[in-house]
Amino acid sequence: MALRIGDILVEKKLITKEQLKIAINEQQKTGEFLGWILIKFKYITERTMLEALAEQQGIPFIDLKATKPTAEAIKTVKAKFVWHYKVVPVSLAGGVLTVAVSDPFDMWPIDDLEAHLGYKVEKGLSTSTDIAEAIKEYYGVGADTIETILAKEEKASGAAHAETAIKENVQDLEKLAGDASVIKLVNQILQQAIKDRATDIHIEHFRDDAVLRYRVDGILYDTQVSGNIKYLYPAIVSRIKVMSGLDIVERRLPQDGRAKVRIGVKEYELRVSVIPTLHGENIVIRILPTTMLFSISDLGMAPADEKILQELLGRPHGIIFVTGPTGSGKTTTLYASLSKLNTRERKIVTIEDPIEYELKGISQTQINSKIDLTFAAMLRSMLRHDPDVMMVGEVRDFETAEVTIQTALTGHLVFSTIHTNDAASGATRLIDIGIEPYLIASSVNAFIAQRLVRTICKNCKEPVKMKNDKFKAEGVTLGKEITVYRGKGCKACNNTGYMGRTGIYEILLVNEEIKKLIVQKTSSDVIKEKAAELGMHTLLQDGWTKILSGATTIEEIIRVIQLEGV
């Protein structure tokens, strides 16, 4: 006689007799399966219970993290069925289909598979979490919805003309965009992106293919999706256009729009950009939380650099320029600085293009070039609003730079950004724009250069010994064996070894010695060398600090900083 599940767990010392007794009492009240009660009371995990249950039932336990389903098995069972019953086909051999289930007592999936496919079906047990992850990995985002839509078209048009029907029906754009299944598909794409911590969604169409990619921690990754999504591409584009208030008929011109969505308990703002390409329109969606808490302590600055920034924020006037390429976190640094200064005693106004996040208590204005609402024009008007602190999204031209500097010289604290590779190049860029060197020296307090680097996943972080033959920096000797860290890759970080990002910084203070060099129109290399002599930590030095502390990797620093000889 087979042992009962509770007896097996007690025998293996996975639960105590007292815990079993409590669970049995609860079972007599509710009638629930004993295993689910033990999981609910957190006496055991789902995996532990299923492994014991597999032993009791004489069926295998299938670890879907270690076992890869065969392509033939995946192809045999449709996504619609898999999503509905929450099962994963694992193998097909000799007329026997093996599937992973999380509930061995539910016979409907097995009976349905045998009836529809004509195979003998055998089951193995796997956790519900692993099954959900496997379905996403092998069938793709929204695969069930895609199948449902195509099946609907097939029923209406006939199997031979289903694909053609989809394409022909794109003329009825309003109907496509409002179809419940298409709405569900777009929602699934958004939900998965947010679950994966994506900041951007790229939906692209090529000659015979449609591609879905998510940008996570600054890197683009292909997302598994059904190949049939290409037939629904016009419908997806139309739905996204309707959401963001764009013209669904216009396909020849670029369009930009916004939408606000709620996923779970959080609200997100979507910035949508549509551009025409050779084989259709491509879409990029930027995902922004509607509420964000910005703190200087969360930027990743070294204590010495954070202290310098705090001192800069205490100054009554002057300009603080944040420099770096697109996507280097400049806006986050500016918002964290403004949040620090945001008190009822100060009037803070910003001019942005675009407004990334809404900051409570701060007057924010969006640039609109179509009506000549430029940075320079808005700056002049804002001065009449008696501000204490101002932020100019970006200095792009002579006029904006000139007005920004005049604003700082008249007693205002101003923040702005400029695109340069390092802090020392900020002054030379302003001179190139046409600003007189003495005005730069008189108005600028500091140039802050920064980059964003991926941080090592804490779940799979491990130390690595290496001989340093490439780098020379403070505390790092050439030829010496050093200990660095890496992420070996796990499920939590999608096998990338990285989870999240932090900043690396260099802060060039415009003190008297730097002012002299700027007035003399000295090259950026000389300015950087002098600033380093005066104690400035460069991007590379800050990067090395984070490498040795185990925050990031050498490869990541090389990726974001241009290094000679590497």
C-alpha cells in the first residue's frame, strides 16, 4: 500500500508530525488537498510537495529549468491549449506525448490532448512557476491571443485565405484597433515588458518577419514571440496609435504620441514614436512610471563626489552642466538635484524636451518647436516668473547657451545638459558654440560627466581572480593578481549576469586654476590633466572603484567608456 503524501513528507523529515496534524485538521474543515494546505501554511514549497507527490504516484518530476522541451513536442500542442490548461509538452516519442503539469489530479488536459491529437499522453509534475516561465520561453508573449485571432479569421475566411484576409482587412483600421483580442495582445506585450524591467519596447517589421525587442538595463534583447505575429502587425500598430492619440490612417510620416496605462497597481506613461520604413511602420515605446522618487544617495556616486554635489547645490547662483551621451542618466541626476532643492521657500522652473517625469511642486514646460516655443524663448519669459532655480533641458545652440549663461550671471542657480564625452570637454564645446571663454569661467560652477553601467546580479555573483595587464588606476597595479566579480547568469537576471544599473561620475569643479585655462582656450586634455592633479576622479577611476567593490565588471566599464589600447 502506497504511503500517504503527509507520511512521505514526515518520513523524509520535510515536515514535523505536529505540522501534519495541523494541516489534517484544516483539511477536515475545508476539504482541500493536503499538499496545497501545507504550501499555504508555508511548511513546504510547491516543488517539495510535487517531488513527494511524484514519488507517491509513481510518475516523474520534471525540472523544466534543467530539461529542455523538444521542438517537435512544442510544435504538436498549440499555444491556445497550453495557456488554457497551463501545461508544457516536453517530448514526443513512439506515439507517446509527455507533458508537465502542476496538478496531477486534473484529468481534463490529458483527456483533451488524447482526444484532439490522437497520442497517448503521459504526465510528469513540475511547479506552476516553472511551467509559466517555460510557456513564455517556448511559445512567446501573447501566443495564445495570436492563435485565437488567426483562428477567428480562418473560420471567417477559410483556411487557405486566413493570412490574406488579415492583410486585406488592414483597410478597416478602426475595427482592427478595437478588436478585443488585439487589445489583449498589446496589453500582454506591455505587461511582459514591465515584468522584465524593460525601459523601451521595439516593434519592427521586415520583409517576411516581425520582431519584438525589449531594452533592459540599456541593452536590447529579442523577446520570444510567435512567428504568426507578422500577420497581425497592422492591427498592433493601429491599436498602439489609437492608445496614443495618433492618426491611424497616416503611414507616410513619423508620429509621436503619449498614453497612460495602469498595470497592476502602478500607472505608467508611454511615449510612443512611429516611423515609416521600407516594409511598414516601426514603433518604439518608452515606458515611464508616472511617479518616481529621486534621491542623490541612489545615483551611485562615490561619497567624495556626493559631498561635492551637495556643496554645489548649496550655491546661490551659477550653472551646473551634466554631460554625457544619450541614455547616460543625465536627466535622473538633474531630477535628483532638483528634488533635493524642492522646498516651499524656492521657486523652481524647468524647460524640457521632453518632460520625462512629473515633479510635484516644480513648474515644468514642454518645448514645442512647431510654435517656436524654444529653450531660448522660454528662458526669457521664465525670468519674469521670479525663479530661484532653473533647469534647461539641453544647451543645443548659441542662443540657448547665451541666455542660460546670462541667467546664471544675474543670480540664478541653473542646471542643464550638454553632449560631450567627458567633463573637461564641456568648456571647449561651449567655446565651439560661440560663447566667450570669460563668460564660461564666470558662470559655470561645475561640469559633471556620467555614464550608466549594469550592476552584477546579486543572485549569481561570484569572485574571479585575474592578472591585471591592461589597466593602471588608483589602487590597481599592472601585472598584479586582483579579485574582481562577475555574474555567472541565472533565471533572475535572464542569464545575463546583470541586474539593474548604477552611475559612474567625474566632477570637474571650475575653480580659479581651471578658469584660467578656460580663458586661455586650453584644450580639453590639458584641462582634464589639471583637474586630475587637483583631485578630480575620472570616469575610469570611478569605474575601477565599482569593479573592485563588486558592483560591476571590467567588460561593462570597457563597454561604456572609450579606452585606448583595449
